[in-house]
Amino acid sequence: MKRQTFNVLFFIRKTRTVKSGETPIMLRITIQGQLAEIQLKRTIKPELWSQTKERCTGKDAKSVEVNRYIESVRLRLYDIHRILEDDNKLINPMEIKRRFLGLDVKHLMFFEVFQEHNDKCRELIGKDYAKVTISRFDTCLRYFKEMALKKHHLKDIPMKEISHAIIQDYIHFLKVQKDLQENTVIRYMKVVKKITNMALANDWMEKDPFINIRFHEQEVHKEFLTKEELETMQNKVFDVPRLDLVRDIFLFQCFTGLAFIDVSELKAEHLVSDNQGNLWIRKARQKTKVMCNIPLLDIPLAILEKYKGHLLAKKKGTLLPVPCNQKLNSYLKEIADLCGIKKNLTTHTGRHTFSTVVALANNVSLENVAKMLGHTNTKMTQRYAKVLDQSILRDMQNVRESFSTKTI
């Protein structure tokens, strides 16, 4: 490796003087054209300074002490430079300045900073963050620790040493060892980038490890029920009470677009009646705090009436007795089998079904769907906007009619 030029220069800054008429001694460190300056804790009379010799010309005790101090500083700087070279560390003037000033005594460690970030965010659950978001932060940290231990045999990594190569190692680990898909990997890497951006902003790192790393989300096909499948589920009679309940909760999602957490936390205070007597759900989404405005159709109204006064709902203070998400997803697969629906149903399928089949397929505008889903803009809603065969057929019928009078 080519040896770097390293120069140390002592000089005085005559434009800065103290009350005694003395001027401070300055230090300039230069490496490959980069420089850093430090004002030393020594002052002298300008007439006693020789810039050629970079020292005092006086013979008094103070001048002798200043010259000894300058030499000790010079030796200290060369010693720091040698240590950095021996350790094969990145050498620049700012790093040498930090070490000289003792700012490198406590090396910030990546996992410690990451954990502190997660803990602070945990205190903001219900305010700025949802529980599921903090869970993702914790999993991201756990996986990174696992990668560092397996590949690098490290229990923690100095913040300054989080490099492009380590980030690439983590991406590879997530894809190969954890078998995660591209979009899931991107969600984890956004968390890591949040930590490194914070470090860069606080000068804990000098180089962005994400330079030249680009992510491209893959379009994912989200399941939704067709109108026929929705009607089949609606008309199906279940002898098992738990399946009947889960079907009703799922249908409520299909006709309101509410996410699982918002259905489970739906309370009487979220129902509002307008001047025409229509009942609306007006509730801030738990995830984004964006207000949802959803007029209730007959089916969700009937479901609310069916479970009015239910013991579990009364105990929780909610309108519906909603089981945990894990149970709902498990029972939905059982319901799909009984209804002959060959799709992997989850609670989120109901939200997609509402936006696609209930709303957009019936010519509800994208803007209005966004308001009901609690999206901040229609760009988010477009992810839910699927092209249905019936929509294509309806549009092509117009084309057929316009050409029906033409003859060949």
C-alpha cells in the first residue's frame, strides 16, 4: 500500500491575541492534502516565535517550557500515526486530532448503540411506534449479532468499523441463512440504515457504509377474495362457534378495510352518526395515527349488532370479541378449506379484499379508498389496486359496443 504523506506544522495566529498581548500556538496536521487544526494550550509573544524553526527563540523559562511542550506534542502525534498504521486503520487528520485530544477513549459499539435506539423507541410505543415495529427492530439486531458472531467471531463491532463489506455480509446472511425474501430484507436494512445515519449525523462514523447499495422492492401478489368467494364465505353455516366468530371478524374487515389491530381495538367512541343518520367509523389507525373515515355498510352493521354485549367484548371494552392474530390466521385457513377457497387467507387479506373487490371494483375513487384505508396519499393505496377480470371485461364491453355498428 502506498505510504501516505504525514506532516505536522506549528505556527502562531497573530490575529488572535490574549490580554497580555501573547498569541496562541497552533498545530496543523496534514495527510494527503487533508488537514485539521488544533489550538494548543500555550501562548507566546509574537516577536519570540521563529516560523522557520517552529519554536520559541527566547531563553527564558517559559520559552524553554513551550519548546519542550511542542516537541512532546510532535512525538505524541507521530506515535498516534504509527499506531494507526500498525493497526491498518483508516488514517486521516481528524482521526489523529480526535486521538490527540482524547476523544477516542470511549469507542462507541454498534450493538450498544442499536440496543439503546431500540429501548428508546420501545418507550414510544403507542405514541410514535407500534409494537410490531419495535419487534422488527429487535429481530434485526438479534440477526445482526448472530451474523457477527458466526462470520466474524465478534460479540460487538466498533461503530467506526461498520463497513460496506459488513453490510453486504449481513444482507447475504439474511437471504441465505434466514431465507428471507428481498422485500423483508429491505425492511431490516432500513432499520440498520437508520442506525448508521444517526451515527453519521453524530460524527460517530466517517463513511457511509450504504454507499452504492441500492434496494429494489419486488412486486408481491397479495391475496384477495373474489366477489363469489366472499359470498360463499358469507353464506356458509358453521356449527363450530369459534369458526363462526372468526368468519364474522374477517367479513367485518372485508367490508370496512380495517387492519387486524384496528378491528381488535374498535370501541363505541369510534362510531359516529352523521346528519343523515349514517353510521361511520372514525378512528386513527394504530400503525400510522392517520384518521380512517369509513361509512358502515349493512353487513358490518349486522355483525356489530350480532356481538353487541358479548362477554369477551365487554371485558375488553371493545365492540367485537376479537381473538389474537395468530388464532385468527390459523382458523382462517380452516375456514378457507371448508369454503373450498384455494387461497392462503390471513387477516390482511380482508383489507385487500375491501380495497379491491368491495371498493375499487365498484368504481369507488382511489382518493376515497385512500381516506377509508387511512393512507396519507394514493401512492400507498395503489399497492392495493388490483386489476380484476370483471373490470377489464366491463371496459372492453364499451369498446365492443362502439364497434358493434361497424361492418367489415
